[in-house]
Amino acid sequence: MRTVMGYLLPYRVRVACGVALKFLAAVLELELPLLLAYIIDVCVPSGDRGAIARAGLAMMALAFGGAFCNITGNRMAAWVSMEVTRRLRRDLYQKTESLSCAQLDGFSVSSLVSRLTNDTYHVHQMFDKVQRGGIRAPMLVLGGLILTFWISPPLALVQLAVCALTFFTIFAVTRRGIPRYTAAQTAVDDVVRILRENAAGVRVVKAMACQDRERERFAAANEAARRAEEDAGCVMAAANPLTGFFLNTGLVLVILVGAFRVNDGVMDAGQIVGFLSYFALIQNATLGIAKVFVMVSKGAASAHRIEAVLTAPEDQRPQEGGPAAPWELGMENASFSYLGVEKDLDGASFTLRKGETLGILGPTGSGKTTLVSLLLRLYDADGGIVWVGGRDVKSRERRELGGRFGVVFQHEALLNDSVYENISFLRGLSREAVIAAAKTAQAWEFIQTLPRGLDTQVDIRGANLSGGQRQRLLIARALAAKPGILVLDSADSALDYRTAAELRRALRRDFPGVTLVIISERVASLQDADRILVLEEGRITHQGPHETLLRDCPRYRDIARLQMGGARL
Ligand code: ADP
Ligand code: MG
């Protein structure tokens, strides 16, 4: 809670003013029933119209004053809590961006999304409710009780009992209800997720005639959502009727006890009217306190989840690295494990000079992407050294490292924006640069045939493009900033052989000095590389140029023979 509460600090004057206004409003409102009793018991029997008018005007003034203070106080509270939430969300977002990939894996992306949306909302509600009711409601209850005790202790005891009963009932009901609402929300999220999956995969679903199964899956999620909502609704259904019941029972009791006391001559009728006003006031305030309690318990849980992210240590600070080396890219006995169970990369060693090409071949899950991730310092190697640009990557800023690379990853998404923006990628590149990159990436030809050329809108999953077109846009994006090192992770998987060959030629022509890392399952894409790594279960089993591997690596030879029909062997 401490970090999140700290966000209130800059606004402490405003918070204090707002709370003071709410306090003042409560004081003013507490006067009203007293004046009412005074009018009925003193002014009316005496028949002094002037006194009645004066007391009436005073009541009006108090009511206006109370309303004004309440409105202003509420506005200030709303402003502060919105401003605090905005800053909290901004910091949380920035922090999320600076998390390392290992930390992202730890939190999970969907949890981070809900922390940024749901949890900040709960914290907002907490700040808002506490400022509005945190002082005012207890103040009304306390002040009201003191005044009612002053009017009539026996009636005040009735009041106190009903008040306590209300508080505990509402507190218990809402506390049980809110987790159920959260569960219901999650169930609805599931429904939405299935809907989206289905919409995204609608062609596959139709093509493979899985509609029935999809319908069942949806029906199950829908039913779960209904049950969760019903559960929550059933619990919460008691809340409002119960408060009404307590209020009415209390009123009846007050009138009953009061009537006896008026009969006995120890109390005036006006005092009972005044008392009834206090009763409603205190009852409402009690409900307010119960709600504040619930909001605080929810808000505190959310604040903890937010703080876990905000206070996550920066785990990739540049540090003293290993010795410098003449390699543009390289590893020495580098090992890495995502979960700490088995090694996903095991003792990798290779070197590559500036301007050379590295090819990586291996079955899925063999660690190809992992190897590249270590070069980009998305993850830090558990052991060994990783070099980029002659220096240990541990001594480099991730941001600075990122500036050297142009990368196409396997499952990369496009932006829901124009073709131009997808290639420029928020870097504000000139249209000439974008066109040049598109030409090298073999994308310019098809971009020209699109309805609005570079300004055509791209669907977020690229549904209005073919797989190969999408891939070429991503390659153009990687090329557009003229990187020193280009990494293509299976970027040719959807390209036909001819286009892939033209892409390789264009790359060599337009980016003569670039250091290239190509992950591919096609020997044709790799055979000109200066060094090819063959990966298997996280280990580099063989490495060398095409000819060497053909001779020494049976696996490579088999793949090459399969793919090239023995033509060049
Ligand atoms: P490739 O790119 O060769 O297909 P990867 O490098 O992506 O293989 O994966 C290597 C191994 O690491 C696989 O067993 C995979 O399951 C595992 N792995 C990849 N990414 C993660 C991750 N973020 N968390 C846990 N395990 C992972
Ligand atoms: Mg991969």
C-alpha cells in the first residue's frame, strides 16, 4: 500500500481541503434535525410566526451550505482520485515496458493487462470513496449518535443497535458478494475470449466444419457466466431489501418507544421528529461506512498487485561484462533455461564477424529463437558470454542494443494502421525510406496493387493480406531503420522459393555491410551463410559452412537432399 498511497502525497493540500469541506457539510447537516425539533416544540406552540420564519430560513441556509460543501468536496475528491489514477497508470505502463522478458513471463501478459485496467480502477474507486465518505460518514454516525443521546438516551440505544446490525449485515453481504462479481467478470471474459478466438479463426472453423464443437464450447462458457452472475446476484440481492427492512423496523421502534415516552411526559413530539431525521441520516451514513470498508479491502488488494509490478527490481542493469572480443556476434559456452528446469540452450559457442551471415537450422523447439533472444538480451544467459558488437551484452543497455538490430520474429503482429505506419513503426521514417525498405523486402510490388497503396489500412492480424505479404511487411519494418544486424526468424516460411531467393539477392545488394542472422528450415536460404549452426534440443551439434555440413552432419545432408532433390549435392 505504501507506494500507491505515496501518489496522494502531492495532492495532500487538496485532499485535506476536500475532506474538511465534507466535514463541514456533515456538521451543517447535523444541525438540521435540532432546528426542526426546535420549530415544532418551541416556535409552533408559542405561535411566533417571526421565529418560525427565522428558524426555517436558518434551516434552508444550512441545507444550502451543506449541499455546496458536499458538491465542492466531491469534485475535489473526484479530481484528485482521477489524477492519481492517471499517474499510477502512466507509471505502471512505463514500468511494464521496462520489465525484462523473464519478468514479463513471471507476471504473465494478461495479468499485467488486468493490473493496468481493473486494478487501477479499483484503486481509483478506493481513493474516491475514502475521500468522499471516509471522514464524512463516521463523522455523521458519531455526531448523530452523540446528539441523539443528548435528546433521549433510550431512543439512542435503539438507534445504536439497529445501526450496528445494519453495518455488519451490509459489510458481510458485500464482502461475500464482491468476489462473486469478480468471478462473474472472469467468466464473462472467458465468453469474450472464446468469441474472439472463434471470430479470428472463423475461416478455419468453417473450413473444418467445427461449428458444432465451437457452439458447445461457447455454450459451456456462457452457462458458466450465467451461473457466476446468478451466484453473485443471489448474494447481493439481500443487501438493499435488508437495509430497507432495518430502516423501517428502526423507525417503527423509535416511534413506538417515543410514543410511550411522550405519553409519560418525558419527551416532546418535535424531538421524535428530530430523532427520526437523525435515524435516516445515521442509517445512510452507516451504509456509507460499510461501502468504504469494502472499497478499501478491494482497493488494497489491487494496490498490492500494482505495487508488485511497480517495485519489481530492474534486473537487466548494464554491468561489468566479460572481456571484449573482435566478434560482431558471438557466444562462448552460453546456457539458458526459461524455467530453471531443463536447459533450453546448452553450451552454445560460435563467432561471427561484421558483415558475415549466420544461418540457424533445427527442428521446432530446438532453441533457435532462444539463441537469438540472448543476442538481443531479451533474456540474460545463465552462464557463458554473449557478445554483440565486440562487447559482452551484459554491459549494454537493452535499448541501445535494440537500436543495432532489425528483427523479424516468428509470430509477430501487425498494427491496426496503414501500411506506411506498419513499416515506419512509430519511428517517423520518411516515405522514401519506407518505400526503399519495402522494395528490398520484395513488398513494394504488392503494396502498389493495394487499393490505397502505402495508406491502405492493415487488419490487426493482417487478415486482409496473405501470409507472405504479411511477412514481407514485417521484413520491410525490420529493414526500414537500416540496422547493422538483421535477424530473420523463420521470416521466409510463407514466401515462395522464387520470392525468397529474390529477397536474399536484394538484401545482399542493398545492405552490403549488414550482419545477417537467418533462421530457416530451408537449406536454400542458409547455404550461402558463412556459418550455419545446426541445433538440436538446445545444443549446437554441428557448425560450419554449407559444404562442411554436407560432409560432416548427416542430419543436414538429409534435409538438403530432401529439399533440393539432390540437385546440387
Ligand atoms: P525454436 O525457435 O527452435 O522453435 P525456441 O527457442 O522457441 O525453439 O524454444 C526452445 C525451448 O524453450 C522450447 O522447449 C520451448 O518450449 C521453450 N520456451 C520457449 N519460450 C519459452 C518461454 N517464454 N517460457 C518457457 N519456455 C519457453
Ligand atoms: Mg522459434
